[in-house]
Amino acid sequence: MAEASVHRNPPAFLDVELATHLGGVMARRHRLPASYRPGGLERQLDELTVLAQERVAAESRLQPPNRPSARVVDRADWVSLNVLSVERLIGPPMARVAERRRRRPPAILERASARSSAAQLAAVLAWMSTRVLGQYDILVGEEASANEDVISYVGPNIVALEQRHGFDPGQFRLWLALHETSHRAQFTGADWVRPYFLSLVEEIVGALATSGSDLLVGVLRSVRAIAQGRNPMEEMGMAGLLATDAQLKALRRLTALMSVLEGHGEVIMDVAAQDLVPDHGRFHDVLRTRRSSPGAPARVLNQILGLEAKLRQYDDGERFVRRLRQAGGPELVRQLFDGPDQMPSLAELLDPEMWLERSSSSTR
């Protein structure tokens, strides 16, 4: 029996079909705007995305190799896309972790775990599907087809926000396209960004194959933080409670990377919008307020997931990039994409002068 268990296929950590079904059911509970017409919206966004990419390439000095394209999805579609993305991102390293384990739990427990993960992921994605406006899939790589290299816009949320705040649709949609094409330029205009991101995820997930004593270190660190009056979830959300020291180091590098990418996207969007989108300042203010003031249940969920900390760090990323642009213009900001060694640490993210000093020292 023991010999047979060694040769079992690695378990799936997630029941993809169940997560997609449950998430779709929950996402569809929210009504669509009465004037929502996905076909015309997609044609317009496809044209605006091409225009936005041209301006973003000029401002960022990052040139994607191909023409961008857009697709409009509803909330359930967005959930489905992201269930697959999570499985593609976490599945392979989780399978390698499982293969390294000396003992495997019974198959019935593995299936129960996959179903539990599916239910939890479905609930989180269904909630997020009501707030997301657009997304470029950062997992798209050389192995993907051209049909996957697409920016997805969550049409119902875009139309609902326009109606709620009286936004000019043409301006607002171009402004969103500037943001999403900025992210596409980051991942397709600098060929090291995607593999570096994936390597950090691999490192974080790989650290799950850890000993009980290593896990105890994370628990004790959280207990000490609570005793000192600090919130152990403040930095990394739920991960801050049990993460090992190795996981925290990788999480910090990943957070610094994602903070810079988000901040860079905000800055490039704002600069590119100066003469293209007259109402860009209002859009920026409304979405910043929307992002920073969720309701009480959402605030709790944000903290558990670490999103509250990430939002603060995204603001830090924007301040960091703006300081670099002030100090050396677009070319200095472009230097961030020369390689992973140009990414700031979290300390440098908070104090850009540290990064500027390191950068100037390396060129002397």
C-alpha cells in the first residue's frame, strides 16, 4: 500500500471546476447596469487600448512587441479567468511541494482540501469581481497563444461606475486603458519581470514544505508582535501570522516589486493622460477614495488577505516612482526595468533617497 501511494499523481490543490462554478454563482447575484452593452463597449475599448499603448510606450520607454487587444468580460467571466490564473500560478509549485513530502494524506482528505480551497477562493474572487475594472494577466508568457495576450475589462463595473459618478465614458475608458497598457508594457517590454515574479512565487510556495519547528518560529514571532501591541497582519495580512522567515523575505521582495509596478502604472497613466484625458484628475481622486474607504466587512477581508497593507504599499510605490522622475526624469524611472537588481527594497521604497544613493554609487 505504501509503495502504491508513492506513485500516485500529485494532488490538485484546487478544484478548479467547483471554484469556477461557485464563484460564478456568487458573482451573478449582482445586477448588471440597465444600459450595459458588451459588444459596443468591447469595440470601443479595443480601439482605445491601441491608442493608450502607443502613448504608454512613449512615456515609459517600454515597447511591447505586439499590438494590444481588449475583451470585455462580466463578473462571472472575470472569476473564471482568475481561478485559472491562480491554478496556473500556484498549482505547479504546490505539486512539487506535495511530491517532496514523505507521507501523503488519504485521497479523500486531498479531495476535501481541494474543495475547501475552491470554496474559499470562489468567495474571495466573487467579492473582488464587483470592484475590479480591468486586468492584464501577468501569467501570459511565451507558451500562451495570441488569444491570451489580452487586457480584460470588467464591463458591468465600468458602466456602473460611470453612471454613479457621471463620468464621461470616452475619457474614463481611455484613462483605464492607459493604466492597463502600462502593466502590459511592464511585463512585455522588460523580459525579466515575469520570470522574476514567478521565481518569487515559487520561493514563497516552496517554503510551505517546511518543518514544524520553522513554522513555530512564525507563530512565536506573531505572539511577540501582539505582546508588543503590534498587529502581526499589518505587514502581510494573514501571511504575517504564520509565515516563516524565508517566506517573509520572499514576500517582501514580491511586495516591493508589485508596489513599484503599481506605482509606475499610476505615474505613467497620469503623465500620459495630461493632454488626452481632461478629467483625469477627477477620475484619480474618485478611484483613490473608492479604494481607501471600503465598508466594514470589506475592511476586515482586506486585512485578512493583506490587501490593506498592499494598498498602502502601492501608494508608497507611486511616491517612490514620482521621486525618481523628479530626480532624473523618465530615463531614471526606466532604469528600474534594467533588471531585478534595480528594484528597491522595502526600506528603499519608503526612502527613495536610499535608492538614488545606491544608483548613483553604481554608476561612479
